[in-house]
Amino acid sequence: MQNSGIGGWPARRAMMTPDRTAFVFEDRSLTYAEVHERVTRLAARLRDAGVRPGDRVAYLGPNHPAFAETMFATHALGGIFVPLNFRLAAPEVGYMLAHCGAKALVHAPQCAGVVEALTGTPDLDLIVPLGAYESWLAAGDPTPADVPVARDDLALILYTSGTTGRPKGATLSHANLIWNTFNMLIGVDVAGDETTLVSAPLFHVAALNQTLLPTFAKGGRSVIMPSWDVDACYDLIEKHRVTWMFGVTTMFAALAASPRWAGADLSSLRTLMSGGAAVPPALIRAYQERGLVFCQGYGMTETAPGATFLEASQSTRKAGSAGVPVFFADVRVVRADLSDAAPGETGEVLIQGPNVTPGYWEDPGATAAAFAEDGWFRSGDVAYRDAEGHLYIVDRVKDMYISGGENVYPAEVEAALYEHPAVGEAAVVGVADETWGESGRAFVVVRPGHAVTGEELRAFLLPRLAKYKIPRYVTFVDDLPKTGSGKIQKLKLRDLPGVGG
């Protein structure tokens, strides 16, 4: 087999465990043998449409087995897969398709309006709506492609949301994905009988690389949720006896706030895993008190994404930590001059390893800026390490604000707010202040059945935080704006009327 990349995985799994279930979606299941045949036929259709090694194939839509099939088929041909955020508007999608030079696009029915609005924008040779996908795929040649693919060839272009300007296309090679899979198999001890709930969006690096690919490599079963829904999550865990799931903080907070939390059957769960943002210790404790193993990791799109991980054996003793470097990577915390910070001293996180991106698509300037002179990737995240080397994420550099000359990291304030029983979700941003330069404004979603005032929350924080860290303003909202991957969009909070101070 010439394909040394991800595109060879369906064939290898079909040889090893043809009859095991690979994917469950709604009322349908697919075995590894069926996935291999479908991927082979799909690759033939893409090849007939002109897709060649190095060409880009995009997917636009919610979670669906067709996402994984399109990815594997693209990789079987030596192409580069480009998963797109289906919540974006047509101009945003159009920019990404044009920027990466996509040749083909597979899209879900609910994205038809966006695709129609793309007319004349990107130069696509092939557009396949999911409504025609099954018949189109079935007509493909079942003879496997025999295309040489090296592990260092590019596999993915993932567009980062970014805080200013146009999004950047972070590239990941097949080797990046393979090494990240190794790290997950070591850190989580993924089993061949794993039943993994893929509940976060697959266009996001964590759902794809931290759950679906490791589960596929081990021959486990991925239960794919089309979109995040608290009740559906509870139903699927109980119905399929889910053993492993990943979620961002907002997802786990929503589960814990649900009326079903106390009585739900969660006995099948072996590991819960979170990342993407600092997880408040109070939320971790809520899961541990249910007898659940809650592991936190740290990483980003550019590190495929795992950089550190807190294994199950340490998850209680080091609750709140993002763990230690994954097995096949190195992590440093450095001062502004790039010298190593002392234990307990905050600094920027740097990462080096075979999981780290080779750079950004057609953006040598951004690539150069992302790496220190000695080749370490600069995360832009602030953290500290304890005496045992465990990493604690403080915040993003860009989210920090300065009040009265003191640095304030919103994640620390948010973690303290989560300690209050009435707080379901919280986000803190810095706003202009004539006296202090900047002050904090907290946006709070109150848990059902609870009530609290801004003054009560500030009084609650007083013994927990220095005075300059306590938000001057508290705004109560019904929900917080989030990205497609569930991260809170703080830029949108800052843009709300009256938030300027």
C-alpha cells in the first residue's frame, strides 16, 4: 500500500475488523468494511472530477458520516481536506474556498443558500449536495485508488477564527495527525471497544483529531451527533452506552445545569475530556462528585491539537491543570525574552514536536511570526507550571486587560464566578474606564431556578479575588454568543450596546 497517510486507514481497518461498527448516525450504522467501500467509490468520483494529489476538497455542513468519508476519500487521492464552519456567511465561506483554491465542495442541505450565494466567487469544478450524495457515490468505481501519499504531505487546511482581519489557514500534515493520534492513544488509553460520542463540530480540530480519528485507528465506534443538544447528548449516552466524549467548557456546563443531571445514567462513561479554554475547577468538581473521570487538555489547531494532557490517574490530584506535555511533544513557559519562566511564574506557552503545524497556507509572513527563532511555536497563551511540571492555563494574551496598572486575566475571574451556585455561564471582558484605564464587565447566564444580583456576585468575589480583579459591571444575559466550536465570542460581547464602559 503506497498510501502512508490517513487515506489508507479505512482499508487497513477493513482488513483488521471488517464487521465492527465504525459510525453510528441517527438510526444508521456503518461497518468498517462498508466505510472502506464507500470511501473507495467516493474517491473514484472525485478522481473522475479531476481531483489530483495536492488539490483541495472542502466540506460544508453539520456533523455527518459524509464528512469523514469525504476526508478519507480526499486523502486516498493525496488531496488536502478543508472542513468549513457551516455557521459562516457566504462571503466568509467564499473567501476560504477562494483562498485555498478548492476544486470540489460537498455540502449539507441547510447550507444550500450559502452555496448558491457563492456563484462566481470561488472557482469550484465540482459541487455535491448531500441530497444527491448517495446516488453519486454509489456510481463510483469500487477499485481502490493506488496513489502514493507520504506522511509529510499536507492533509488538512483548518481556518482559524482569528480576532482581527481574515482567518488564517493552518495546515496539518498526515504526520501531524498520526503523531497526535499516538499521543491520544497513550494519554487516554483508547480501547478497541470504545464508544465515542462525537458531540463537538467536526470542522473543529478537537472533535476530529481528539475523538474520531483515535477511535477509528483503534477500531472503536463513533456515535456522531449532527449538532450539540443537551437532551440528545443524554439520550445517546444512555442508548449507546457511550464510554468517551470530548466537549468544551460551555458544553459540560450546559450538561451540569440540565434538570436531567442528577438522575441521568452516566455509568458507561470511562473518560470525559475537555479543552479549548481553561475549565473552571468548580465545573470539574461537579463531574468528579458524580464519580466521573474528567481530564483536561491543552492545545490549539496548530498543534493538531494536543500539546498537554492530564491523565486519569492525576485528574483529581491536579484538577484544574491542563496536565503535562503529551508523550511526543515538548512544552515550555517563557518570559518575554524567551528565557524559561520559573515554577509558578506566568509566561507564554511554546510548543515543539511532530504534531506542530508546518505553517499557514500561502502566508509565509504569518508562518514566520508564529515561530520563535529556535523553531518553537508561539501559542499566544499565558500559563504557569507548578514544581511538578503541570501546566495551568491563565488566559489568552489578547484577552488580558490592565486595570490600574495590574494585569487581569478574565479566565481567573470567570473561574471564581463559576463557584457561585446561581452562575450557569460567565464571560469577562475589559472595558474602558476613565479612572483605571480598563475595568471588567462580567456577562452572566443565571442557572434555571436561581436568582442573583450584580452586587451579590461582587460581594461573593470579594474574599476570592483581589479588588482590582472584581468586575465593575455585571450584565445578565439569556445566552452568550459562541463560535461553531462552542467557544465564547468575546469580541461580540465587547460590541454590545453600552459595553464600552
